[in-house]
Amino acid sequence: MARRILIVEDHKEIADLLALHLRDLPCEVLSVQDGNEGMAAAESKSFDLVILDLMLPGVGGLEILKRLRARANYTPVLVLTSKTSEIDRVLGLELGADDYVTKPFSITELTARVKAIFRRVDALTQQAGEPAGPIRAGALEIDVERRSVTLAGTVVELTAKEFDLLLFFARNPGRVFTRGQLLDKVWGYSHSGYEHTVNSHINRLRAKIEQDPAKPLYLLTVWSVGYKFSESLASAASGL
């Protein structure tokens, strides 16, 4: 079955070029030229990917992304942005964009990134289909199937990317990851200029799951290297 892609791009020539090449993957493509149409389409229909320009007439791209991430059903988003608008790229990543491509871009690069997003989604879907009990570490419990987290029995509200990051750590206790590795494994791309996206997500996670974020028990800093999940808490919870 062909994947369904929504393109929200106000430059018709770019949108038509994208649609032409994406249909060869093959994908079903719906293209709209302003933010209002894009938001309406995203809310009324189901898509496997949204390719989203940030500079749009009507509802802006960042606002569309924010609304998409507030929904229960997760839709991957590939952001299109100008090389000069670094602040928009950063905000897009902070709000949960899965990847970004800067204009002007290579069609070959864009289609490669689209394929990479689909591979990651397929891998996550396959993992979700496998029987998986909760992961416990100290007072923390991660319910993989329900994508929920509790701390000492109290539900912890996490964004989709915060959950993905925490789950990745919890599945690899004691292993140290650099910021670049975390970008690649959780966000799906590696870009040396955006390690601060990892930092901000770590800080937000610590504020939500650590009793004292300044003295974390779960998400530990390995100075000059990166971060790791506490191996001792994970081992104690598993009875090792």
C-alpha cells in the first residue's frame, strides 16, 4: 500500500516537484499551498508523513507542528526551512519535528530523508507489535505499549520525543551516548550544530522524573562524553 503524504508548501513549483518525485516512491500525495488548508487537511485525514514549510500564509508552520504534536496519534513531520532561519529550525526540532531540510535542497537528499523516516516508523511499529512488559528502574515505570510513564505511581506527562528519548535510554542502561548519537538514534539525523536540542530535552526530562534535577538519579551526565541511564537502578529493578 502506498504511503500517504501531505505537502504544505506555498511555492507551487516546489510543491509540484516534490509531489512528482514522491509519487515515484510510490506515495499518494496531497499538496496544499497555505497553512489554513494544511491544518484542515492534517486534522481531517490520516497521513504517513507531513512535509511542512515553516513560512506559510495563514496558520504558520510552527503552529501547525505544535497542534500536530498535541494530538494523540503521532504523524511524522519533515520541516522545510530556509538556511538563514536557524531559530525556526531549532524551534521546529524542539516542538518535535522528525527531520528538516534546508532550502534550496536536493531532491535526492529529501527523498532519502523521507525513506529514512519511513524506515524508522516501520521499525518502531514492529517493536510496538512485539510483546513488551513495562520497564522499571527505581520508582520509575515505563509502559511501552501504552507509551505512558509513572513515577512512584504518579503519571508523568511527557511529549512524544521526551518519551522516545527516555525509552531509548531505559532500553540501554549503563551505555553512554554522545549528543550526536542521541540525535541520530532518537531524532533520526545527525547534525553537529543541534546538540543543544538533546540538552534541552534532557533538562526537561530531569525536571519531570528526578527528585532533584541538579543531582539526577536516572539520567546521568558523563562529563566530556554525553549521557547514560542509571545501570544500578535498572539492575535493581530487574533483580540482578
